[in-house]
Amino acid sequence: MNRVWWMSIILAVSLFGGGAISIVWLRMEISATAKKCGNLEDQREMVARELHELRGQKSTMLRPSVLAQFVAGRLTVPKASKTVHISEREIESYLQSDIARKDKLFRRKFLLRR
């Protein structure tokens, strides 16, 4: 009887000790995971701030006044001598010609677009 008593005490102590050690191990894993999550959140915040800044720069660059400054002196309305007017009949005859049928399909789609 005395032997059974000691064996049950040793078994109970080892079970509780193993449980305590496993709880400590789980807490350490949770702490490490929480630290990694914190680092990832910090990185996400930095990327979000950078993205916000880049979107602001993009919207600034796409303003008509800024675009006009970029092309000032380089982009002008073409002269009347460089303008070509094509009638609808000429476009239809072009689309039915052999030139348009061969390998210029991308131009055909462009000309058909309205």
C-alpha cells in the first residue's frame, strides 16, 4: 500500500509539473508570436504611410496645372498644314482594302472605335 501511495504522488507531481512546463512554453510561444505580429504591424504602418505619400504625389503630378508645366514649350496644337482630314467613305474603303486585311488588325480595331 505504501508503494502505491508513493507511485500515485510521483505520478501526480509529474503530471502537474509537465502541465506547468507546457503552460510556460505556450506562454513563451504566444509572447514570441505577439512580438512578430507587432513588428509586422509596424512594417504595415510604414508601408501604408509610404503608400499614402506616393498617392499624394501622384495626385499632385496629375493636376492639369502641373501637367501643363511639364509639357510647356513641347506640346502644342499642330499647324493646319499638318492636319489631315479623312472622310468616312475613305475609311471604309481602307478597311476593305488588302492592306487592312493582312496583318494590320490592330489598326483596324483602332479605326473602328468610336
